[in-house]
Amino acid sequence: MSGHSKWSKIKHSKGAVDAKKSAMFTKLGHAITLAVREGGADPEANFKLRLAMERSKKANMPRNNIDRAIKRGTGVVVGERIEEVIYEIFGPEGSMILIEALTDNTNRTVGSLRQIFNKYGGRLGEQNSVLRMFERKGIIRIADFKSKILNLDDFQLKIIDLGAKDIQVEEDELAIYIDSDDLEKIKKKIEQEGVEVDYAEIEWFAKDLIKISGSSQKKIDAIFNELDNNPDISDYYSNIE
């Protein structure tokens, strides 16, 4: 899959071990703090904050953690400044990975990434060496959609008329791919139709996918596991099929 997204992690967070859950809460808290600094503390007026808070609630993040992250964003609670950084990685067998970090210490983050890729193979690329092989899209996911949408054909026509680029059934989910600028509009319309949106985000998608060997896939899985456990890493995406 080209996007190993927050959704796959949030879906399984209830069964996560404490260390992994703690790392996820740190990631989600950083996302809330950054969203507040960029657009203010009112989720009704700040779509990025609203999405971050929705993700946090679905991951069962305690309300106190959410409030503290908001206060950190407004400056009520003092903390180190969070930076948003993208790292571009060349992995095994022509694989490429985009890593989004929200960190208060870029030296620490780079050091931890170098350790991971020295261990499993891979190297940091120059700016735009990997990024140019990916594109930004909005993605909306509706889980268990058959129980939520009575007339799928009618629903799809309405969403396409609003600008959806592609709609796919992925196991028991309906995945709706959208221009990033249209994400808020289409999410709002779906909710007005009485359909619960389980996930909405702007993500990176590889323009072309590749297949890799089983041995390289084991290395990639180990890399992804370490990234999941690293509280500085917000998300990561690959060009692996």
C-alpha cells in the first residue's frame, strides 16, 4: 500500500501495548499543538485542528491530553516549539519512504532515523529527491459502509458531483480520494447526509508503486514498527505495493 496512514494505526490502537499507545498520544498531541499555532484554538474555525481532535478521540486519547496540547499551542502551557519536518528516504530494492515528523528536537529525530536505516538498510535523501515521486491527496474512509449508506450508487453520484476523484471499496471500507482543497467541503457534505466519517486526512500517495522481495519486506516491516514507536514521527508513506 502506498500510504501507511494514521488510520491503520488508530484502528488498532485499542490493542496496542502501552509504549506504542504512549507514542501515538505524543504524535497526536503534537499535531493538535501545531494546528492550534497555525490556525487558532477554535476547532469550528480551524479544520486542521478539528481533524486532529477527531483522530485523537478515535484513538481514545484522554481529554486531559487533548486540552494540554491545545494550551501548549496557545502558549498557556509553555513547551519547546514543535516543528513540522519531512524526511526523504531511499530504502531497499528501490523503495522510497516519506516520513513526516512533528518534533521539538530535529537533531534527536535525525539521529534516531539514521540509527533505524543503518540497522535495516536505507539512507536519507536530498530535498525533493523522493518527494517529487509522491502527490498530496485528501482521503476519507467510511468503515462498515454497507450499514451506513442505504443507496450506494446515489451516494457516489453526489460525492462525485462535489469533486471526488475516485471511490474504491477496500475490504469493508469505502475510500474516497479527493483533491486536498476539497476535503473539508466533501467531508461536511457526507456528514450532512447522516453518514459517519471514520477518517479524513490529507496524505502523500506514491505516483508509481513497486513490488519488493520477501526479505526486503521484512526489513521494511521492521522499519515501520520502529517508526510507529518513535514519538517524533507523525506519519510515513511508501511506494511499496
